[in-house]
Amino acid sequence: MSKELSSTAALYSTSAGTLSSAHGIPHTDRTRLALVFQERYGGELPPQERDFKLYLGKLGLVLAQLYPTRTVDPARPRVLLTAQWLSDLGERKNEWGIGLKFLVEKAMFDPTRLKKELGQDLKKTRKAGKRKNRAKGRDGWGMKVEVQLVEDNT
């Protein structure tokens, strides 16, 4: 499927696509899932819908680029991800938000340039937490996103 059609197909996947026949999923959950899928494929959302789905969609985009075949070896993952709520974000250290930490195994020889490529992808996730990207503009709802990329020496 072309890149341009992917976000539109993702938006309709829960109502007219492959997930439409799934039973027991409430309509509100289908809507949220569709918006997350659309954001994951790089689609544009209306301003009133760009809250938590934006963060999840950007995170989905990064994970999809990390694992393009959607298979993760549990014994040896390429990246470990931790997330936590933080209360000390912002210039004055008084804003709430999400802290994401990506732990990459340090490698002497890395032909895939994992850390460099992941760093580029994480810029999109950082931008999701900026005030200018909030729903309804700078004064609208949103939360900070702190992203760390750390190399593990073990």
C-alpha cells in the first residue's frame, strides 16, 4: 500500500477494514485505536483529536521503524523502552508529562547505525510534546514529553 493511502486506510481500519469484524470493542475504543493507527502512519489529525493519540502514534511510528517485521526476540531485544509519569518537566520544573527512556545496547560495530537512526526517529516523538503541537494551539491541552536515548555498557 502506498505511503499516502496508509494513514487513510488506518483511520478506517476499525470501521470498514480488517478490524471491523472484531466483536466486543466499544465504539469509543475503536475510534481511539483508529486515530492511533492513523498517526502511526503519519496522517494529519484535526486539532481537537490531537492529544494522547499523538504521543502514542509517534511512539508506534518509532517502534515500527525499529521492528519493521514486527517480530521481537524476547531474549535479545534491540532496544528496551521504559515509560513513566514525571512531575518535574518544563523550564520551571512544574509541569506533568511522560518520560520515555530508550536503552540501546552499546556495540563496537553497528552496521545498522541503530543509535543514530533511532535518535533521528525520536525527534518526532519529542516534537509531539511541544507546546505549539498541542490540541487547539499553544494554550490548548497537552503534556510534555521527555525522551532519552541511553547506551547500555553491559
